[in-house]
Amino acid sequence: MAPAFKRELLKNLLLGLRARTEACSFDAMGIHERKLSIKLSADVAMAAARGVAGGRARWPTAIMAAAAAASSGNPRTCKVARSRCKRVVRRCVDAKRMRRRGCCAAARSAAATTSSEVARRMVRRRTMALRKMIPGGDAAGDEAALLREAMDYVVHLRAQVDVLRRVSAAVQTSTVVLRYVHVLCSCCIV
């Protein structure tokens, strides 16, 4: 990934985190809220940096739209996170019920299906799963466009992870240095 993209991503990330800190102090947030806030800031920073770079990718627009919808209601993301968690739990319970009901029917129809039908169904399921994973993936017209979108998204996610690792290392290093300076200062005072 180009260094210019990483620089733009870092700049946008720091600006986003500063804006979130001004809106609601990190000290007032719980750990889960902090995590969501950092994740949202990182995703928006990545989408904004990708938008500056240009291209035909749909995922930056989808991320920005989702972030705008999430932040329009409440500056703190706690309620959004709770409703999202409830949806995930409901989906898991519903999936278990469907598996129990469909078990016998699937066994009966398995003998009647051909290998090409099974392969087609498997491809369709995986395509639907990929559409759900990629922001804006549902807008991709065909499988080729979806794969291009997924590859672009994954490349930029890798760059985001690299930038976040470097930020984390820098913060940890500065924290260690501050502790060392604090210990030195306390020794000098005594």
C-alpha cells in the first residue's frame, strides 16, 4: 500500500479520535464503547483516505453512510452497540432453530441432488456471505465486481491494521517513557 494512503489514513484517524474525545471523553466511556469508537474512527478514516485516492470502489461510500447514520442519533455509540448485539444473538438463535428443522429435509433431499447443484448452492451461499461482509457489497452487480470490491477492501484493511499497529506501538512506547521520566523525577525529589 502506498505511503501516501497510510499518511492520509493516520491523519484522518487522529482527527477523528480528537473529534470523538471532544464530543465525549474516553474516561467517561466503558471499554466496549471505547473499542467501538476507535473502530468507527478507523473505518471512517480508511474510507475517507480511500475516497481521496479515487477509484470506483463502493465500500468507502457505504462506510461513510453507515457512520453518518450511526452518529446522527447519539454521539455515544452505546445504544447502537446494544441493538447490534441483540440482532446478532437473535440471528444465532434463529439459525440454530432452522438447522434443527431443516435437518431431516436436508437428509432426504441430499440423495436427490447432483454434485453440480450442491456446488452451485455452495457458491451462492459464499457469495451472499461475502456480500454481507464487504460494506456496499450488496450493491455489486455481479460476482466479478464483488470480488474486485472485496480485494480492494482487504488491501485497504491491511493498511489500516498496519497503521493501527504502529499507533499502538507508539502509544505504548510513549507510556513507558513517561513512566520512566516519572520514576526519575520522583527519585530526584527525594
